Amino acid sequence: MSAGDNRTHELVDDAILKVLDQYPDVFKEPMTLTPVRSLDHAIPLKSGDVPEHVDHLIAVFDTLRDHSLYAKRSKCSFGHPKIEYLGHIINRDGVSTDPAKIKAMLEWPTPKSLKALSGFLGLTGYYRKYVSGYGAICVPLTDLLKNAFNWNEEADIAFKALKTAMSSTPVLILLDFAKEFVVETDASHYVDKWRYYLQFKHFVIRTDHHSLKYLIKQRVTSALQQKGLTKLLGLDYEIQYKKGAESKVADAQKIKESCWL
């Protein structure tokens, strides 16, 4: 971090500390019985400059105070340039793997039992979305889980290849919700899978199935149609037809699905 970054961070800390000092009651332990909750709820704040961020904090704290809700100070993070969340590091550049967990993978000794191999695959599997072709790399290792454990040269090569892949994982950029999302697929279950990202605004579905363009206007005559329409309910979208020759992304996705899923 440069000197300029340090100074900026100090200014952020000072501005936020002034706000925190105004709301000591929000961070007090409640003296009365609190509602039983099975989950803790995060309150993410929008990015922006320091004054805007302070305004967001004041709005959140006012709301908490008005409804007699409390925040645990030790579990709150304010003005940090990066945070660790569920094994991921999040900063302005995007989301990346936790270096401590990658270090543990690289130092993992050659498995001598099914338990050790399962532990290694469980650890690497958590970051499988960062590694292209993760399933293909793991085949010799996952095969050992199905049969009697017998470490061989093929498994050793896969073990080292997986370590190499994990040591060079990319930074995944964060979604820009200001832009229109375009989903290139021919299966409604992918739209359902990404519903969390798509449900707030209009988006485009591009497909090489011409009949899907008229999905909403069709009579529902099959269980498959009904299932597909149900997953699209409540979403603001338009379906655009794209000729098969132009729909290389969707076709590549279908080939990948048939091979690895």
C-alpha cells in the first residue's frame, strides 16, 4: 500500500470513527430478551467516496436505532480496503482466494489414505470456480475415491497439476449492476440459478432455439414448458434469437455440460 493509500485510509478511519462515536447505543449489548434468529444478516453498503459512505452509515445506524436493533462491534468492518469473507478476499479489484488457504493446499503432503485425499479435494473443491477444467484435472484423484485406494503415477501427476492450478487462480471481477446483463443459454435452469443477480432489473436471454423466442405466447402443453416458465416468473427479460453459428458461447457451454456435469 502506497503512502497515498495509507493517507486515504486514515481519512476514512477518522470520518467513520466520528460517526461511530455518535451511535454508542447501537453497539451496546441489549438488556432485554432479543428475538431468536437462526442467521446473522449482513448489511452491505454501496461503494462511493468518503462523504457518501458516511451518509450511508448514518442512514443504517438511524434505522437500527429506530427499530431497537443492535450490531456487534467486533463483527463489523468499516472503511477497510479489503475484507475476508467465507474464505474469499474482496477488494476494489474483485474477489480472490485466501492466500492462507492456498498455502495450505501447496503444502499438503502426498495423500496416503482416502481420508487425506478427501481432505485435499474438499479444500481445493471450495475454489473450483477459480480453476478452468477443475473436474478434468481431478479425474484420476476422484477415481481413487470410488475404488480401493492405490496411489499411482497418474494420481501423482494430477495431484501436482491441481496444486499448480490452485497457485495461479485469477481475481474474479465484481458484477457491474449498472450494465445490462446478457445470458447466453438455452436452458431456463441457468436463469433460475442466477436469479439473485437478475431479479432486480431487465436482462436479455440469447438462445439458438428459435421457438424459445415465443415462449410466453405459446400454449403450455407439456410439463417441460410449465417448468421452464415457472423459473422465469417474476423476472423482467426479453428473449433474443441468435443463429446457431453465432451462438458459440451457448454451444460451448452445452458441450461442457455433457462432458463434466
